[in-house]
Amino acid sequence: MSRSKRLLFVLPLAAFATLAAWFWMGLAPNRDPSLVPSVMIGRPVPAFDLAPLVAGKPGLKSDELKGRVTLINFFASWCVPCRAEVPLLMDLARDKRLELDGIAYKNKPGDTEAFLAELGNPFTRVVVDDTGRTAIDFGVYGVPESYLVDKDGVIRFREAGPLTPDVIETQLKPLLAKLSQ
Amino acid sequence: MIPELGHFALALALVVAFIQMTLPMWGAARNDGRLMALAKPAAMAQLLCILVAFGALMQAFIVSDFSVAVVARNSNSAQPLIYRIAGLWGNHEGSLLLWVAILAIYGAAVAAFGDNLPPRLQARALAVQAAIALGFLAFMLFASNPFARLDPAPPDGAELNPILQDPGLAFHPPMLYLGYVGLSMAFSFAIAALIEGRVDAAWARWVRPWTLAAWLCLTAGICFGSRWAYYTLGWGGWWFWDPVENASLMPWLAATALLHSAIVVEKRDALKGWTILLAILAFGFSLIGTFLVRSGVITSVHAFASDPLRGLFILVLMAIYIGGALALFAWRAPFLKPGGLFAPLSREGALLINNLFLATAAATVLLGTLYPLILDVLGLGTVSVGPPYYNATFMPIMLPLAALTAIGPLLSWKRADVAGAMSRLKFAALVAAAAALLAWWLEGGRPLPLIGIAVAGWLFAGTLGEFAGRTRVFEAGAIGRMRRMPRSAWGMTLAHGGLAIAILGMTGSAAWKQEDIRDLKPGESGTIAGYVYRLESVGAAEGPNYHVTRARITLMRDGDTVTVLEPEKRFYPEAETTTTEAAIHTTGFADVYGVIGEPDGKGGWAVRFYYEPLVAFIWIGALIMALGGVVSLSDRRYRIGAPLRARAARIVPAGKGAAE
Amino acid sequence: MIRASAFALALLLAAAGAAVAVEPSEMLKDPVLEARARAISKELRCLVCQNQSIDDSNADLAHDLRLIVRERLTAGDSDDQVKAYLVARYGDFILLDPPFEAKTLLLWSGPALVLLLGAGAVVLAYRRRRIDVAPPAGLSEDEKKRLARLMDGDA
């Protein structure tokens, strides 16, 4: 039996080995197959002009994001992981290098206020996105989502899902240090 | 107490599986009859142990024993009995128990009915079957124990997902598992043949009934699943190219190819290496499917709650079984004696083309399903592969294959007269043209549906024509010839005819579906496809574990009332989920499908109606295919055991059966 | 992993239940535009219930996206422009029909490649074992009759 013909019989095994390798990589612990990567990283913040949650307080416009590092957090009172995130946001809010602004996504004002009253308000400003259009312009597909915007108004980082201490320490804070220089 | 008994039974099954795996295999190597003979009682004992475990878990579900974790997570005391029972396999651990149960059933069946198998083949095949069982039993006992307990036991359980609370759950998973777990038997036989170093016509004949049984169950299982999705998901779709659906389609394609290539091995002693490879791949696809559903590497609406650790376990099992099998193949298959030769234009050639197309189709589905994963792990970004991809790639493979299916049975072995075969298909060509013309006249000129209709007509008429030609149906003695026709020939006719009917259904409903969506207040009406539907009222009611919003809609045609439809929305307070129950009126040739939606806030309701031409043919065709499998299975040449021995005593008239 | 599952769960619960997708109130008055909207929607993936199109999904986000599709169409965008608008925000992942790009080359050419390779393998294997099958000699009348009888019960 010729060498080449023998090799042919090994082909299925080789193909399967490649497949198994891909499956193994797919099992990597921090991989989330339902995660949609953000295409906004490295692009300027989309234009928006949102009204404040509480009348009389300042709203938030996209142009106002220049000159300082901002963490924009989309949240809602009906979202369970958002509740878990609040203590971490409260901690983060104490970091003077950034400003934390919250956008309430499709939430009745009364519910949002109750949420913040109960769990604490980590945000410098809280504005309202009733229609969800601003969220769509950001590429948001669920709550909570957080976006780190640099001093030039460019999006540098996005976390879909609630922030975790791990992500804050290993990804957010180092980036923050770089952007604050 | 009883759950403990079940747990113990599983552990016992593990021990028995180990014995069944090692001793008969060793016995076969040393030609030791006594060791080989251990396989049969071991297989029976394994089945018994697993049935005890299954019964124990079933008992826990039926009496709602919430101290068993699986019951607490998937059942509720308010749930109707049928869903407490069927809920056993509506979750990861319970469905694994169903998995090993079916492994054991096939093994025991080969032990009980395999008396005409050569002892070494039977011993080795049962040993391999036990090896598979060993892996999955270990998986269960160490990583997915269905008998894990909760202490203290909760007062009531979390309800079974309401979408699963449907009669479909009683039929679809068991039938599906009988199918793709059953392919393990073909796999075991293939490994046994590789170890023996011999694949011959006899082997193919022994393997065929088990493959056929698995194939027909898989066909029926996919059919049930599609039908269930159709009436439960509320928009009249029947296939979504969801990764888990694809996971059942790939083994089906491979099993269909295997059935056909096994014929060539049996009749002409050719395509041996390829057939062995197919038997390995068919079960390999089943394992890939199991992996995809339970590991979480791919998102799917069908997936069980995913756990990468479990995924790793299954991946290791896959590496052992499939990797091991393919390594054995690479080593031993080159030594298989090459078989009979044939001209390219012959029935063997046609079956080879059949396999080529089916293998390409399976590879296409695999590619589409895994591509997002592959790009993602290689860091190349994300794409999403949906129905548009499969429609563009899968259909151009399957439609020509279906067309060729009409020609294949008309070709003779070794070298065929293709021109003669084609001339016998003149009538089929006429039927195809007429069907396409009719469709064009009724529904307009888009080419793809017309092609689908033409192929369906061609295949149906061609299959009937082959049957008519074989039985010389217009000559005297036709009934006698029909009765003498082997059951496997009947099976082929039914299966190919059923395929044609299913293609007709798929084309009709995909191409010519109509919909009407509007807000209606009680008393107002809408129209669809010549029907008028009038919303009479929307009321509330109570089910055993849900609240119902039920609409009464009168369906009328030409002024006469056809029927009253009552679509529902059900809200399950325990699970906080809403499901829709569509109301379907079928004329056989089309379905009128009504769904009640949300209130529009102005006193009206969103109502949507669909008109689905020919959709029922999909499932009727699939069931006819499965029936063909049943008929074929009952062929006397595959019936093994006592009846065959009795018949052997009769003198076979000269000429009868000699053509085999 | 649990965190991600919780997030996904939040999304899924928000969209729970069987789909009753396009609402009458969303539909455009112009049937041509509405038909285009439905066709485009069928090609866009719902990012919440990820194996459905936004046409089929009853998720909140799907509803919003359906409205956006109709708005862009009413504003005069072409089909491609509408899709580009959403791809600019969500990336290629939102397209159910994978685009033709370098990274999807293998995906789109795969099936044809497999078929060609398979056919090639078959041809090669056949060539290596060329056969000569002599045409059968003619049958005598008697043999023809016997043959006919045999064929009666043939498989």
C-alpha cells in the first residue's frame, strides 16, 4: 500500500484533532459565546443629548464629555445584575480620576429613583433614555453595559454585563491610569 | 430510599459496563468462548440496572420528591402528571440518564436478537457499546448525578420551563435519542469489524437493521421536533438552523449515507472503508451534538444550562471514542481487502454519488454551525451564520440529490443502461413539468419554488414509476408480484416517496406562506388567503398551573363559517413565563394558523394569522419515510432469531431469492 | 461564567415567552416599504434571543430595531444603507447572512470545495482500479424467459 494512500486514512483523525482543539479553546473559562463585541471601541462617542432624571439637575450631552475621563453606565431598575453592580460602582465613584454618569434605560422615573434611593446613587449625573435610541447608537444590547470614554470623547472600553472586581482591577483601572495622564 | 437505590443501580451499571467492556473483548482476542459469552448476560444486566435507576428517578418525579435536586429544579407539584414524567428528560442530568438507557437498550437488543451474529463480532460490538456506556455512566456519577440530594428539601420545586410543558416533550426527546444514541450500535459494529480486520457483505447485513432502526427513530424524532416548534413558537416556522437542530440533522445525513453505502458493501462488497468511516462519523456527529448542547460553547435556544466543566468531560469522552475510533481506522482500514469493482454509471456509482452529496451536505451544516466558534477562538472576530447561509448552500446540494434519487433505483448493478433508465422516467418528467406549470399558474413565477415543486413531482412520479415497472403493475399477476416484492423494496419506495412529499411541503410553506397582522377589537375582522377571520371575544380562564387569555375567532370562507379557533396565551406564574398556543385549522392541503398577541391599549388586540400551504406534507412525508424504515426493518432477511430458523427448514423454490 | 450567565438570563427573561413579533402598530402604511422592512428584518439577528431574526423575536430590543429599520426606510435609505446603519453600531454579528469577506471565504467556498474534493477523490480512486466489464453475450430465448421469472422477485 503506497505511502500517500496510507496518509489518506489518517486524514479523518487529523481533521477530528483540529476540531477537538477548537472545541477545547471554545471551553476557555472566560469565554462567553453570546457576547457581542463592541464595534465602538476607538470611535468617538455617538451624539446624544439626554434629559436629567430629576428636573432641575443637569442633563448630559455628548460634547460635554471632552476634557475628562467618563464611565457611562446604562442601567435599569428592572435589571437584576444591575443591582449587584451598584456597590462596585459606589466604590469606583470615589476614584477622582473619572466621572461616573448613569443613563437609565427605558425605566419609569419613579422606579429609577426608588432604585437609586434603595441601593445608593454612585452617579454624578443621572439622565434618562426613554426610547432606547441612545443605547442603540452606543451598540447596547442589554443592561447593564458600561463604556469608558477618554478625554477626547473617544470610547476606549466596553463591558457588557455587570462589572466585576476582576474586570475593574485587571482592565478598567490600568486603562484609567493610562488615560488620566 | 428509592433515590439511593437508583444511585446504587447506576454505580452497579458502571461495574457491569466495565466487565462487559473488558472480558468479552479479551475473550474475542483469545477465541475463548466462555469469556465472549459473558457479553450477553452483561448487556442484559446493564439494562436492568439502568432501568432500575430510571424507574427510581421517574418515581421521584412522579411523587414530586423535592429532596432530589433535579426534581426540585425542574418540577413543581402543580404540574400535570404527564409533564412531571416527561420532565425527567427535560434537563441535563435526566436526559443523560435517558441517553445511557437507550445505549443499554440497543446493547441488550443485540444480545437478545443477535443469535445469528458470529460470536466474536457480537462480543466485540457489545464490548464497545459497554465502553461508551462506561464513559457516560462515569460522567453521570462524577459530574452530573441525577440523584444528588438537597438538604433541607424545598417545599416546592421550580417549575419545568413552560415552553416544554407540551405533549411534544413526551415524544420528541425519547424518539430523537433512540435515533442518535442508537447510532452507537453501528459505531460499535464498525469498531468490532476494524478490530477483526474484516468487513464483508455479511457484516453489512448484520449492521443494517440496527442502523435502520436508529435512522427511522431519528427521522421521526426530528419530525416531531419540527412539528412541535411549528405550533408552539407562534409564527409558523418549522426549522431555524439553530445549532442544536443542526446537531440532529448532521447525524441524520450521515446515517442516511450509511444506510445507502452499506447496501453497496452488502451487494457488491465494495466501499468498505468508507462505510466503516461513515459509521464512526455518524455517531461522531451525535457526540458533537451532545457536546454542543451541554457545554455552552455555542448559544442556542435549545441548550441546557451550560457548564464548561461538563463540556470538558464530554470533550474528553469524544476524544477517546472518536479519536480512538479514527486512530484505529487509520491503522487498520488500509488492510481491509479491497472489494468489487464497478463502472461509474451503475447503481453502485449512483449510491456513491448519493454518499458524496450527503457527506457534502453534512459538512456544510457542520461548517455553518461551527464557523462562528472557530473565528471566535482564533480571535478573528464574530460572524453570525443564519438561515440565509444554509438556504444558499444546503438547498443546491439537496435538491439535485433528490432529483438523482429518482434515477438511482432504476440503474442496475455493476454497469447500468442510463439511457434506458432515463427513458423510463419520461412520465416522471411530464409530471414534474405539469406540477411546475400548475404552481406557476397558481402562485407566480419565482424560480426557486418552481424548481422545488418540479423536483418533488419528478421524485414522486419516478418512485411510483419504478414501483410500477418492477411489479409490472398493468399486467396480470401484479398483485402477486407486489406481495412477493421484498419488504426492503417496499421500504425504499415509501422512503423515497415520503421524501418527495416532504420536499413538496417544505417548498410550499416556505415559498407561499402568507400572513396578516392587525389590531382587532371584538367584532372586527381581517382576511387571509380567501378566508375571513372575525374576533368575537377575548376572555380569561385558569389552567392547572397557568392563567389563560383565550380568544374566540370565527373563521369563514365565502360567507360560511368554517370553524371557531381559540388561540391562547398562557402565563405561568411560577416560572413567570408566557407561552403562546396557536390555533390551527388544517384542510390537509394548507394550514390556517391564528395567534393572539398583546392588547393594543385601545380595547383591541394584536392578532396575526398565517396561511401555510402544504405545510402538513412536511411531517406526513417524514412519517412516511420513517414508515418505510419500519417496513424495511421487517424484511425477512433481517429478521433474526427464531423466525429465521423456522424458515430455514422450508425448501426454498429454485430461483426465489437466488438473485440476492 | 456565572456573571455572564446572569447577564444573559436578564436578557432572556426580558424576552421570555414565545414570539409574537411584528406588532400591528409598528407596521408602515406603505405596503412596499413594509415589505422591504420585513425582508430586511429577516436578515438581522436579534442580539438578545440570538438565534432569531428581529422579525421573529419579541424581545424589546428587536422591537426597537424593527422601528429603526422602518424609520430609515421612510427617510429614504436603501436596503444596504439600512443594514449599514445597524452594522455601524453592532458589527457584522447582527447580519444573519454572513458577509463576503476574507474571513468568511472558507465559509462560503467550503461546501463547493468539499464537493469538488470528494468528487476528485472518487475519480482518483476509480482511475486507480480501472475496470473492464465485457458486454454480456446475448441471451438465448430460454435464458431470457428464466431471467424474466427471476426478476419477478428481485430486490
